[in-house]
Amino acid sequence: MAETVTGFALRVVDGRRLEKPLRDALRPGGVLCDGEGRARILPRYFYEIPSWQVARETRLSAHFDLWEFIHTDVREAPPLRTFPRYVPCALPLLAASLELFRESVGTYVHIAANGGYRSPRHQLTCNASPHAWGTAVNLYRIGDTFLDTRDAVERYAEIARETIPGVWARPFGDGPEQTADQLHLDLGYIVAVPRDVPGDTYNPKLDDDPL
Ligand SMILES: [Zn+2]
């Protein structure tokens, strides 16, 4: 059983049971280190998107559709540039969080190309980034305001912090871990495991010593 059914329209797949090119691109349950060398465990379960049309028709929240989060270019790994495509099961949490932000700003919120889900093999993924968890987004425009000035980036980052508990906004600037032309928001390295996915049977003999 590589799949399970939920109330959501898309089926859930265990990434470890996908074909090898997809496993190599998604690295389900693997490890990516962040910029400080800390190991972060990648998502294992994914929603399967059969076609672009389904991506266009699948609403994740009142104002955000699935396609907006998978708009990538040739920098994405080749197996993930054709359908079916896969997104981590935490992605709807990101959309729900953005909906709070959308309500607060009261206007359109535009996600940049390559600014939603990016696989671990996407060329923009160097160290661990919540983009590879489906829990980060880059916004380039809100209403008529382009997010390419300190004032705009900092103003909307503040609104995000007020409306999305625990969100992290990349500071404005030209240095590493900074942004000058987009607003990066993320929820951290959330791994979502939908109810009733197959998983593994617990074996205490294989459990790691916590110390
Ligand atoms: Zn980003």
C-alpha cells in the first residue's frame, strides 16, 4: 500500500515507495543540513497532483490555489517538471496561514515563481530551506505594491508576524539570509503525517539512544 485516502481531493503517497528518479529528487525522509550544520528531516508523505488542471482546480484556502505553490522553472529537478507532481503534506498548513495574512492585508497576495515548494534537488536549494518542506513562500507583490523596497518588505513582514503565530520573515538587505526583492515567510521545518498513512511498525530495538 503506497497510498491512502483522506477527505482532501488529492491522494497521499509514501515518497519511499515512488520510483527511483522521484525518490532521488524528493529524498523522502532524508536529511538536509541547514546553514549551521543542523540536520533537518525531510518530508516523507506527499500529495500527488495528477495534472496542471487539477493543480488549477484544487483550492487550498479561500484565496490560494495549489498551482500557485508549484510554479517552478527549469531549475527544478527534471522528474518534478512533469506530472504527476508531488508536494509535501504540510503545504495546506502554509496556505491556511497565508489566508490569515491575506485577510489582514485585504488584497491580492502574489507568490513568486520558484517561491513555493522547491524539492531538495531544485537548484536554489543549497542548505535546508523550508521551501523543501512546503512551508515557505516568497511573495513579490501585495495588491499594487511590489516588495522591492525596505519599507514594503518590513511593513508586510510585520503584518505577517502579527497574523501568523511563529512565522519567520527574512530580513531586508543584500547579505546572506536577507532579501531585497521578495518577502520570504516560513513556518519552519514542519513534517506532516496524515492520519492512516502506512508508516513503519515501531521497533524499540532500532530506537536511537536519545543521549
Ligand atoms: Zn524563500
